[in-house]
Amino acid sequence: MSHKAGFVNIIGNPNVGKSTLMNAFVGERLSIITSKAQTTRHRILGIVNGEDFQMLLSDTPGIIKPAYQMQSAMMDFVKSAFEDADVLLYLVELGEKELKDEAFFNKIRNAKIPVLLLLNKIDKGNEELLVEAVQLWQEKVPNAEVFAISALENFGVKEVFERIVALLPESPPFYPKDQLTDKPERFFVNEIIREKILMHYKKEIPYSVEIDTEEFFEEETIIRMRAVIMVERDSQKGIIIGHKGGPLKRVGVEARKDLEKFFGKQVHLELYVKVNKNWRSNQKQLRRFGYNNK
């Protein structure tokens, strides 16, 4: 029996539901999801295995105009998504009219690989809006197949998944069949803690934060973790810790519950906060946190 395998890369503006779609395909919560833009900072690979196929799904950061070094590095992840894709998923939401970067948009329109344009969040509109949107995007991206979906409600996702499998090239699997992602365990610890910070803090705070899991010891019945929340300024450290340490404790409690679900065993989590001045514009620090491999 022949076997198919290929890279399926998901791109789009921030907040269009890329992470929700990725998790729906994989059947696991690999990408963090919040209502804030720029939730996804890295390129996250999710691996879906079937008897005769392996789908390598790549969730990339939302397309933005970079304001500092870290955002430039985030856009490098998006550029790399064009380079190795066998199928490109371009995600837009109902009511959206354009991609924020014209150069990326031209790349999509001139892509030599199959492009599936997924019109997401159709549960938020009516049939008239949907018909208009489908017509608009068929004209804007004539090389794409258009699908109307709701990733959150799991509507239309199965049809898109089956179409992707049909488009995958013949190839042996790239990864072992029991592997779910290319990221190490500590990466998901960092992401789950960062998700709680995105949920509970406002303004610039969540975007100035990076997580570094310094210790990860797995025993038979428990995993012991120690993670550091990095901020850029002393004032941000005070906000993260909060009055009598209450806000930080809430982050720790909620993160621990999600980590126990993710790893399927008891978790002991210690959280600390440190100031790492201007890390988002420091090449050495960006390399350390996996944003820049140059």
C-alpha cells in the first residue's frame, strides 16, 4: 500500500483561529488559544498519523508588521512556512477583507502548491454574509479552493481534513508514527504558563513575558517543575507578582491544572519572576528562547 506524507502549513492574520483549527486536526491541545492577538509566537508542528498517511501540521504566528526584533523573528517563522509546504492553508474569518502584508498575499496568489482558503468563524454570521465572503475570496485568490468552516464548532473541519489527505504527496513518514509534535516537553510547560498570563494580565504585560522552564524532573507519580517568568522591567515584575502574590499564585494554580491534564499525572510547579531587560530586542536572548537560529 502506498503511503502519503507532507507539510501542511497554516497562515493568516492574528486571531483568525489558526490554533483552534490545528488542535481540532491533531485532536490534542498543542497550540495555546486566547482572545489576544499574537498568542502564537513560534512555529508549532502537530503530527497526525493515519494508516497510510502522515500529516505534518504547522501553526505559525499571525501575520503582522514587526515593531521589534522578536516580532521580526516571528515573521521569519511565517516565511519558512512557504518554503517547505506541500499544502498551504490560508485562514481568514468572516468579514475579513485582506491580509495585513501584501507581499505574503502575493505569495499565496502565486503559490505553485495547492492552497485551501478556509473561511472561518462562519457561526458568527448569516448566509448572505457567507455568500458574499465566498465570492470575494474566490476573486481575490483564484488559485485557492474555498471552504467555509467553524474550527471552534468543528463544522466543516472533517471535509477540509479529507481534502488535505487527498492532496498529500506520496512519501514515507518523516517522524515515528507515535510522535505527536517536534517540540520538547518543556516547550509546552512554557506555553501553558504563558497562556495563563495572556488571560489574566492586560496591556503590554503579556507581550513582555517569556517563560523559561529551568527544571523538569519526572518521577513515577509526579513531575516536578520550576519555571521562571521573564519580564523586561522591574515595574512589570511587581504587576506579575501582584498584591500579596495573589495574581502569580492564580497563574500557578491554573497552569498546574492544565499541565496535569496535558501530562496525565500529578504536577508540582514552582514559579519565579525575574527581570531580563529588553530581551525582545536582544539577539542573544532571542536565540536562547528559540526565536532566532541565525
